[in-house]
Amino acid sequence: MDFSLEPLTLNESTFLLLSKIIQERTGLNYRQDQKDLLVHKLSPRVLELGLSSFLDYYYLLKYDEDAEIEWLALMDTLSVPESFFWREFDQIKALVDVLIPKYLAKYNIPARIWCAATATGEEPLTIAMAVKEAGLYFSDVEINATDASEKVLAHAKKGLYREHSFRNLSEYLKLKYFTQEKLGWRIEPILHQQINWDRVNLLEESEVRKYAAVPFIFCRNVFIYFSEETIKKTVRLFYESMPEEGYLFVSSSESLLKITNDFTLEEIGGALVYVKR
């Protein structure tokens, strides 16, 4: 039977099973009003595997001996790789103008930064550009960039971007740090080489602890997809792993004030930053 000719339907009980297991494993929270979105995202993958229902797919994820392989594919399917250069730059400006110089003067060791959901890489590369523009030395800064999706990481590792990524970047900086090629604009290799790329699932404690023991964490435009319970768990893990003086950057649309007391919200260099004291 050719299932590609038959649209898949997701009943209520199967939706609850799938959404629960996805949230437990990835942190992504699909509410009842997002059932159609989940159907849209998963249908091609379910059909590609030759399965006849979403329930079969749930059983594959939960019980199949190759489930781990499929979870990697699912992360690629569910990823939201929306990013662009110079996004919410006020926080990055505060980082390079205020926080990094202060940190270097106080501790005299490299300032380590973790971009915890890098998507296609625009955020860590923006930080690298800002570091250079601020006159800081790359020997004084370490930038780690991770994502749960191998697909978007592969894009980031190529360092090649199209016009959509430049909608907030000045033409001057674009021409300064990128070279035009047939398929897009390539980031200056010396900048790209400053980034350490890796795959990390924010729901896997061992993977998070490997990178979270740093003074500066960027986790922006991630918590909007998480449940409150998952946000609490993730932020608590950051708190436990970060040094005493730590700074957590989240998007302006993501408030942690009613979720955790582990960090205080402060204005630094004209930007709002969550601070561990």
C-alpha cells in the first residue's frame, strides 16, 4: 500500500503519547493547539520510514532497537533554525564592552562563552565579530556553540550564508567579514575557526554539564518552545554548573522571573541579563 497517498491523522491519545515522549527527550512542548503543527512536521518522516500511523512511530521511538538513531533524525525534523546576524545585539554589546573586559581584569583567564542553541551559527559568529570589533583578542575568549540538531550544525560548520541571515547586519560588516561565493556569503575563516561546534541536547544532563561550567551562557529563543517544568530543570542545571559569577542571556521575549530565583535580572551596559550571585 502506498501510504503517501493517504494523509496521516493524529488522534488525541496518540498525540498525548507523542507529545509527552518528545517533551521528555527534547524539551520541546507541543500544546493541544499545536497538534496540526506536529502532524505537519512528522508526517514526511513517518511516511519516509514506511509506517502507517503515528502510533507506529511512537512505538519506534520508545521501543525499537534503532530508536537512538531515529531520535537524531527527529531532532533535525523538529529543529527551528531561525537565526540571523546581529540579533538582539544589545546583549552581545554588553558582553564585549563591559562583561568580558571586567572578567579578564578580575580573573586574568580566558572568558569562556557557550551558545547553547546555536542553530545555523549566526549567534556565535556575531559574538566573534563583536569581539574583534571591540578590539579584544581571540586568545582571551573561548566560544563554544552547540545544538541538538546535526542538520543545523552541519550548516553552521560550512560557514556559508544567504541573504536572509544578513537582514540586521550592516553592509560594512558584511563586506568586512564575508566573501561572496556562487551559493552565498562565506564567513572569514579566521572567525569561523574561533568557534568550537558540538551537538548537545539540553535535556541530557551530562552533555549540558560539559559546557555549562562557564561564566557566560547564551540560551536565547529556546525557552519559548519549552514547558515551564523543562525551563526550570534546564536553568537549574545551568545554575549548578556555572561559576559563582555567571551571566545567562535569554531572549527579551523569555522571562525567567516567575520561574526561578537562581538568577537576578540586572541591567548591564544597556542590556538585561540574568546574573548568578
